[in-house]
Amino acid sequence: MGQSQAIPRLVETPQVPYTVRNESFASGVSWAAVSSGAFVTMALFWAFSALGAGVGLSSISPWSNTGPSPTSLGAGAVIWLCVIEIISCAFGGYVAGRLRSKWVEIHSDEVYFRDTAHGFLVWAVAFVVSIAFLASAASVMAGGNRNARFEGANVDASRYYVDGLFRTTQPSKVPDDSLRSEVATIFAHAIGARELSDVDKNYLADLVTAHAGVARPEAEKRVTEDFSLLQQSVDATRKAIAHSLYWLFVALLLGAFSASFAATFGGKQRDHAHLTRA
């Protein structure tokens, strides 16, 4: 008989368990994409804001006697604010959607939610950073101008009404700055209390009579009319501020929606992009 061939034996090796790391272990937020979209949003917003300031849409003064009325450009400013908020947030959200990581093993509904969340985060980051920047800039400017002297339109608007009380044809009776400051303080307190007390009214009438050289009835009339005008101006300013804040809230909501929707659109285009081979 011939020599038998050796049959190789199959040696069973123990199987080592291992774990496949899939996308469930990765973060659902691509902060690099969110940060990029937020910077794009802020850059476009401030660029369009500068353009709006150039055409006069931000020339709004809280005092009617120092510039345009707060409501004189209200419609144009509101429309412009909404437009630039929508455009800037839409671009930022779209950029975040296109730049985020591609999810392969994630359900389509989850992808849609994550894209929406990325767009919303773009809006939130841009809003928070902008507010922080404005607050910091405002504090620096306030500190730098603390001891500066302002003239013309920068004078406190209440000074106009205080000066109106003491208008006289006798220059020797013009009151000093300390007296004007006292009257301005009385007016400010009365504005906060929503009325001018009889004691303050009589005191102001005595001052006007002594320094303006007018009769007592004329002095009381001046006090009543000037305080009424000042109160109307302050009330108009408060209403204008409330009106502006309301529309600012609406513009911010539009921006959040635009960023979220644009992120889903950008993410969808990123997922359906096909490779082109030469």
C-alpha cells in the first residue's frame, strides 16, 4: 500500500467578542458646523444692519425733540429687521446643514430632527454671542464716555423742559446749574410717580416766579404745561420701546424658523450628494 496522506486538522480557535462602534456612540451635534453657521449668521446680520443704518432705518431717537420720532420709521425698520433676520439665519442654518457629519445608520426621522436642532442651535449661538458682544461693547463705551461732556443733541432731553421754565428777558435772573439740576430731579421723581404733587408744583412755581420774572399764574401754567409735555414724551418713548420689543420678538422667531428649515434643506442636499468620477 502507498503511503497515506496526512489530513490537516481544523483547529477551533476561541472567538473573541468585540463591539462595533456605530453612529449611536457619536455625538448627535456637530459643533463645528453649528459654530460655522453661527458666524455666518452674525456676519450677514451685522453687514445688513450696517446697510440699513446707511439708508437711515436705524435713525431712531427716544426723544421727539432730538431727532426722528421712535415711530416715524417704525414700519421700515420692522420690515428690514425681519428681512435681514430671515436671510442671515437661513444662510447660517443652510451652512450648518451642509457641513455637519453625514449620518448613515440613522433613521430618516431622526436625521430630520437633528438637522432641525442644528439650525436652531445656529440661531441660538448667534443670538447669545451677539448679545454678549453688544453688552461688552456698551459697557466699554459707557466707561470711556463717563466723564465726557456732551453738547447739542446729546444733552439730556429733560433739560429742554427745565430750561423752558426759566426763560426770561432778564439775563441777571438766569438760574445756575444747581437749581436746574434740582428741578430736573423733581421732574424725574414726578415722572416715576406719574404725577406732580401740589407741594412740588407750588415750589416750582415759586422758583419760576423768582427767576423768570413772570406772574404767579403764568408760572403755574408753565410748570403744568412743561411737565405735561415731558410726561407725554416719556409715555411715547415707553410705547415705542414696547412696540419695538414686540416686533423684535417676532423677528427672532422668524429667524429661528428660517435657520431650522434651512438646516434641514442643507442636510438633505448633503445626504443626497453623489460622487462624480472622471
